[in-house]
Amino acid sequence: MSNLTRRTLTGLILVALVIAAIVTDQHLFALLFLIFTIIGLWEFYSMVERAGVFPNKIGGIVAGIVLFTTNAMIAMNMINLEYLLLNFIFVFLIFLLELYRNNPNPFTNIAFTFFGLLYVAVPFSLLNYYPNPAFLPGVYHTSFLLGFFFMIWINDTGAFLLGTAFGRHRLFERVSPKKTWEGAMGGALLTFASACVISMYYSHIYLRDWLIIAAIIVVFGTYGDLFESMFKRSINAKDSGTILPGHGGVLDRFDSVFMAAPFVFVYLLMTY
């Protein structure tokens, strides 16, 4: 089986899994992305270890679980906002645990432990608020989540396919030699076109808002892809993992989400 075939099959299965979780139940979506959070943190910390840094894997993953779970439960109106303060306890526990690890460069270890939380756990946690950015009780609209992921996938796929077919001018050669301006522009045009189509199905949301979200995804999704490439290049790693055949790991597949999700969240919070 060719790499492209494996990549396509894995992508289709992952897309189906995410869509099924979104449309079925908010609890199922939260459970799925909690699993992705755990795997993503493990991949990130394992990659950092290749560079000679030793973050607190267990402490970081436990803190990530608490961070994701508290945000998911608040988003579903299961607990009050004050429970976010629990995360401060786990933040300071990471400081304390480093005292007993007796590893070189303890503050570098702490910094990368926290960076993993910021890079992986925070963006995934914010996705829980997309179905109900106004924090209304009993509300779960799938529109923002589905629209967000559709546009992420279209931008990524369009940039890959059109860049492969027509790419000539490098977008950011120092970081990612294979990415081209032609691919980026093609992905952007397809994403804006998809925003127009999505607005026809979710007409309770203005076309203007879908186009703004599309612009955020095009810009920051691309930056997320470039950042992941820079990170892997800095530690001489090809992929973050092997759990997704043809794609690598969770970090490889969701690199656009990590950077775009917080910016889209802020826009939704300020608009709805």
C-alpha cells in the first residue's frame, strides 16, 4: 500500500470519527479529544526528550487531563467556573515535583512541561466551548465545531494537493521546504469557498462570520503547520509519532488546530 493510500484511508477514518463524535454527543466529543490530548502530550514530551530535555511526562499529562476535563465540564454547565482554579494546584505541583527528580536543567524541564500544556492541552480544551460560546444552559450547537473542522481539513488538504501539483515557489523554505505559495493560496481559496457553502447549511450564522473564521484558519492554521515543522526540524524528527499511518502522530495531524483554535475561540467569545 502506498503512503498516499495509507494517508487517505487514515484521514478518512479520523474525519469520520471526529464528525461522529461531534454529531452524537458533546460528552463523546470531549472523551475523544481528551484521548487526543493525552496522546498529544505524550508525543510532545517524547519528542522533547530527543533534544536532551526531560519534562515531567506524568505530571504534565495529569495536569493536561485536569485542564481539559475542567474546561469540558464547565462548557457543558456541569460545574462552575471556579473549578478552573484547580489547575493552579497542578501548575505548582509541577514545580514541586521537579525538586525530587534530580535531573539536569530543572527549569528547562519545567518550561517544556508547561509549554506542552500550552501547545496541546489548551487548544483542545477550548474546542469544548465552540458549541455554546454564549454559555447558555442546555445548548449544544454542532455548527461551529463542524464548520471549524471542515475548513481546517479543506485548507490542509487543498494546500497539500494543489501544492504537490502546481507548487513552484517556496512558502517558508528554511522551515518547511515542501510547502509552497501555490499550495497555500489554493488551500485558502478552497477554504473561503467552503465557508460560503457552510453558510448555506448553517444560515443562523452570518456569512461574514464564516468568512472571518475561514481567514483565521487560513492564516493561523498555516502558521501552526509551519511551527510544527520548525519544532520537528529543530530536533531532527520526521513525525511526532506513528499512531496515524501516513500522517504520523496526533501532533502532525492537528498542528493547524493547535494554532487556529485559540484565535477562533476568542472571535466566537467576542461575537456570540
